[in-house]
Amino acid sequence: MSVVNIVTDQDVRTTSTVRTGEWLGARAVTRDGREYQYVKHGASLAAGHLTVAEADADLHVNLAVAAAAIGATSVTVTLGATLATADQYAEGYLNVRDGTGEGHYYRIRGHPAAASAATVVVNLYEPIEVALVASATSEVDLAKHPAKDCAESTTLAKAVGVSNIVHASGDFSWVQTRGYCSVVSDGTPSKNQRVIQSNGTAGSVEVQVETDIIETVGVVLETLVNAEEKAVYLCIA
């Protein structure tokens, strides 16, 4: 059974420039039932604004690997034509997308920087369960944890949470994922309508129409006012 932290209103209104011992993506709940997720911010964020996951690099997916035996805790990966900074994918995942071992994924401990199209050794928290085969037989993706370097965006992405306070770029903190929350609106969704990430105003939510098939962020508790923060019941997974 997973452990959910109990936090106070003061806990969720503090930030730190260093990680305070929580795992990225760790969940917490206040005693009144509001839920939060622990994140690292990739940009500054105002109170009441929605933050979303950073997109993965297009050329860090469908990658060839060197052979890796069962029990190995590192995998050598050949990047596409995009460099990787040191620990860019730390706390994220190595996903075996195709070939031998497909369907397995492993949490990344860290890795050095690597140039475009270079090989890089990716160190894992967990041992390899199905041996990986070289020569493009096993192919992998490198994926950031959604809670790492999240930011406001109008490019549709996985919702991460809503800020209760102001955050600076690089801060570690809690963002709200469920329960009563003050959220800025793009438009005027009505009471009891569902809302989604706005694709017009970063950090905002907008009404979800019948044809929308993207993630629901929450349900409006009172009719929203354009560019103002009002009550939404969040339901971010």
C-alpha cells in the first residue's frame, strides 16, 4: 500500500530551493481532504495557476540500447540528435517500448551529460527484469517525471497541479491536485461544468465541451469570471 503524507496548510504554503526529502510526485493530503503533489518548478508560477508536465524531447524516444543482463542497474542508451544535460531524466523513467523486454519500465537514478547522438549510461533504481538485446532489438524511451520542471503552458500536456502560493523557478513545493481550490479562468465556465487546461491562456482553465477528449482538471463550484481566480473542485490524477 502506498503511503500518503499528512500535511498542514502551512506545509503547502512553503517552498524550498532544495528537495526536502520527498520524492518528486509524492502525494499528500490535508486533514480536510485536499490532495497535493510534490514538484520541482521549471518556471515561476502565480497563486491559483495550473502547472503542467514538460514535454519529453522528441529525439530521446525510440532509442537503441546496448545489451543489459537481468539484474543490471544501468543501461547504455544511444541518444538521437539532441543532447542531454546531466540528470535531465533523474527521477523519471526508462521505458522499454519495443522488442525484448517491452512493457517494462524502470525508475532512473541519474546519468551524466551527453552530446547529441552520443551514448549515455543511465543508472537505475531497479534491476533489469528482462534482459535487453542490442542492435535495435530492444528500444527505449527516456521520460521525465511529470512533476519535474513543470510549468504553465498553452501547449496541452498532463496537468500536474494548481499553486496555492507564488513559486519561483527551481523551487520545490506542493501543488494541489484535488479538492476546493482557487483557480484562474480563461472564459466564464458555469457552475457544475467541467474544466480543462486552457490552450489560450497559460496557467488558466477553460470550459470542457462535449467534443474535448483531454484530461478533466476539475468541476466549477461557482460560475467563473474571465481572468479571475474562483472556486473549482480539482480532480487531477
